[in-house]
Amino acid sequence: NVEKRFRVLSYHVVVDRALTAAQLQSMSSSIRLKTLAGDFPTVAVRNDQIKISNATVVAKTLQASNGIIHTIDSILMPPATSG
């Protein structure tokens, strides 16, 4: 289903913010960042690792022309929607 694939992909894109790994590592508490899908996954530092929901950032701060890319170890799944 194309719509479901788009929703999963857009759940991986944060809008209006581009944070480096250093900025994320320096957080004193968890934050929620709005995604292109309109959801808010939690980003936190646990045991010196950056976690996005249940995924762990494994490669940090690849600068792109329009943002920052962080490689994670699993696919983020957006919350189920009703309807």
C-alpha cells in the first residue's frame, strides 16, 4: 500500500529542526520532535546512546544539503491511525 509506505517514510523525517549528534547527546531530558507524518516520536539519550523511540542511532551527523541524517538500527513504525 503506497499510503502506508509514505506514512512510514515520513515518520522518519523531522520538520523544522536539524539537530546534530552532539546537540542530541547534550540533552538533559527526552524531547519529542514533530515528523513529516505529524507524529511526535521521543528522542532521548540512554546509556550514552541516542534513542529515537526504540531505535538506536548508529551513525551520526551526516550533513545533507537540506538537513542532517542519522542512521538508525531499525525502522520506526508510526502509531496506528484509526479509520
